[in-house]
Amino acid sequence: MTITQETQGRWPEGKKCAFVVTVGFEAELSVLAAAPDAVDRAKSLSVGQYGGTRGVDRLLAELDRTGTKASWFVPGANLASYPRQMEAVAGAGHEFGNMGWQLEDMGSQSLAEQVDSIGRAQDAFQSRLGLRPVGFRAGRGSYAPGLTDELVTQRFTWSSSWHGDDLPHFHAGSAAALVEVPRHHELDDYHYFVFNLDPPIPAGSPRIASSREVLRNWILEFDAYRAEGLCFVLTLHPEIIATPGRIGMLREFMDHVAAHDDIWHATGGDVAQWWRQSAKPNPADHPAEIFHALTREGRPT
């Protein structure tokens, strides 16, 4: 079977590829997650705060230019720290996703602690913006066995945390059909551009990638995703992508995407809803099914 035959009818209105823009608005929490001892270091924290002071507005303007609706994942604590910016995101019609309370390392938390962090953020979304997100992203670390069922209980319908596919899939064993919209490191600005001198972030790797080469990487990946009819998930951070130069790089990339009329521009929630309604269950050899069979949500097989 050819790729064309396999992908025919995969996306709405005969579109060839799904294109999703996600935003992680982490601000100074990203600095603290990488270097907790920077809590009193104003210069280091300002690296992340740039996302609020300049980045959000600049990124919103670029998304508005192309009419792109993005999925913004926000730790609950940032709703209070940056109320004007978050109201601007909501006013522009973008989708919100839950990223826990304070970008905690979920790998160091119990299931109960993870559920509490997510629930606390949901309450903040409700009180500040009058909404409760249905999408979730684990900001740091791996979540505990059983969290997928808890997410469903709290009425989440999709997640974008795993990296094991380039198409959506269902979470095996969840109480209801929780859809995963996978992402990849090479489609994330953070891994190319994050940099702080003191403390060093990333530790032991003081480097900043070439914007031209990152643009080339993204174009090569997008063209390949389009050829195979896949789901391209771009991950951006206002404090990283929305500098004066890098926003121009993003503009070039978005123009490359817009030059194709066979692309379905969607939010993560749109993709999850479509997948739930139209896709078949995971095949038995899908990594999510194998992982579930091996772990049984934390119980030995």
C-alpha cells in the first residue's frame, strides 16, 4: 500500500497533513525548573520573564498575521503573574492547555501530588479566565501510572506529552479515550535556543543554534510530514522564539507552510476530537499498547 493510499481520508476535507502550533508559556518557571537555586537571581530570571514582557505580544502578532489558532500550555501560577498577557491570548481566541501548577518535575511527585497540581491549575483557569482546559502537557518529568485515568476523571480529552509517534493515538487502558497528540524535540524551539550563562542552562552545553539552520530543519521536517500525511506539532516558547530576529525566522517558516493549500491548520483539541471520531483503535503493536501491557498502570504483569 502506498503512502497516498494509507493517508487518503485521514484528515478533514481531504487535507494531506495536520499542522498544529503549541505554545509553552513557562516564563521564569523554566529557569527555576532547570536551576532551582536561581530563585533570588534576578538576572537569570529575567531570561524567562522576557516571554511576558515582550514575547507574548510579539508571538500573538505573528499568529494573528497568518490567522493561526494555537494551543497555549500554561502553568497555573503564570495566570496570576501575567494576567494581561493571558487575557490577550484568550481574547485572540487561542486554546489553553493545563501544564500543572508551577512546572514541577512530575517525575519526583506521587500520583496524588500530580493530581493536586493539575487540579489547582484548573481552578486558577476557572477563576481567572472562566474556562477549564481539556488538554494537558507534562512540563517536566514523567507522569505517574494512573494519571491518564485521573485526567479523564477531570474531563481532559487529550494530552501532548509523549514522543512515540508522528500521528495521534489513544492512551491504552484509560477509562475513556484520552487522545495523545505527540510532539518531538526537533520541532521545539527550546532545545535549539535555550541559553543562560550563570547558572549554565543547559548545563555543560553553552550554545545557541543558528536560526538559519533551525529554519532549514523545520522546513525539511514539515515537507516530510506533508509527504507522509502526518501530524506536525510545532512547540514554541515566547521567551525563546519571540526575539526580534527569531520571530522573523518563524515568519519565514509559517509562510512556507501557508504556501501549501492542502494543510489542515488545527489546534491540538481539534486534532484530538477528529481522531476520536474518525480513527481506528491503536494496533496491538503500537508502543502505547505495549507499554500498557508491560506496566498495567504500575502493576506487574
